[in-house]
Amino acid sequence: GDSVTQMEGPVTLSEEAFLTINCTYTATGYPSLFWYVQYPGEGLQLLLKATKADDKGSNKGFEATYRKETTSFHLEKGSVQVSDSAVYFCALEPSFSGGYNKLIFGAGTRLAVHP
Amino acid sequence: GAVVSQHPSRVICKSGTSVKIECRSLDFQATTMFWYRQFPKKSLMLMATSNEGSKATYEQGVEKDKFLINHASLTLSTLTVTSAHPEDSSFYICSASPFLAVSTDTQYFGPGTRLTVL
């Protein structure tokens, strides 16, 4: 079945460092891809998305490109801040989700940014 | 933005008892709500999808008699873990989609409930 694999964390970076969190997927057809972020004590929030191959999603300085040839959707940010410390989830919506907008998630990657 | 709350945020119970977790959409009506669980260092796993006023649709491998889901109103869904056992200890997250939502990015998540069964 469809699945998402993320790099295992935690990822610890200094402020202003470059961030990459790897995400690969297995799916039939053409899924939509998402990155969600969860700050401490809060619910998951949509960070960015891409709905077709070669699309680039971007938000708050983060970006990810839908690469069908490598089945990847890696999250990147050029200069992280302490406020970016959170857990990041990669997710996909299968091509055929039965009309209920089902999401399949990775395990999440915890990012800790220190001053 | 849209807010989804969960109650309680943490619960500890004895083996054999039942535990109810509430999921509420605070500022919108949710026709569809989803329940997920997450084991440590594992993926967030969809357990079931519920639509207001109808029976929940459970994912393969999820015991419907153990995890009772009720979506009695457009702002409230409950998950009851019946006869809980230590292996049910997990992090449970709900999400809600607003009425007439047409895309997945309008799915809003609660902060989760940590269940520990002793």
C-alpha cells in the first residue's frame, strides 16, 4: 500500500543553518504531497503542498519540490530560526482516497534549532 | 484560523477500563472527522473516518468494537477505547474537515491525547 518514509530525527541545527528533511513515498498513480508542522502543544498545521510532479510548494521560507522520478518531497529552508523548532510530518493523499481526503503520514522528524 | 480541540490532553487509566476522548471543532462545522494514532517513532496511522450522523469507516486492522467512534454532531466526535490494555497506550490525534471542504488542506488537526494504560 501507499506509504511515506521520513528521515529519523532529531535534527539539531544552529540558527541560520541550512535545513533538509528527507521524505520519500510509495504510491500508485499521482498522489498529492504535503508537509505539516506541529509546534509544542498545538495541532498539526499545513506548511506547504504540491499536487503534481515538478510542483514546488513554499511557505514561510520552507520549500519542497515534488519529484516523481525519485518519489521524493524533501523539505528545505535556507536559514532556520529558533522558532522553527517543531516536529515536521511528510504526508500524501492517495490518488483515490474514496472522497474523504485521507492522508498517509510519515513518522515525523523533530527539529531543534539552538541560538 | 480553524481550531480543533481535544480533551483530555493526557489520560492514565487502569487496564480493563474504558476511556473516552473528545474532539471538537470550535469555530466551524465539521462534516468529516478523522482519528489517528501514533506509536513512538512510527507513522501517524489513520484509524477511522467518521461522518456526522453515520457509522464510522474503519481502516483495515482497526477493531471497531474496541475503538468506538461517535460523530453525533457537526462539532463533536468521540473516540472510546473500550476495555483498554497496555498495548492501547498511544498518542491519539483527531482532525476535522469543514462542511463542503473540497481539498485535503482544509483538514484541521487537534493537539492530540496521550493515553497511558497501566
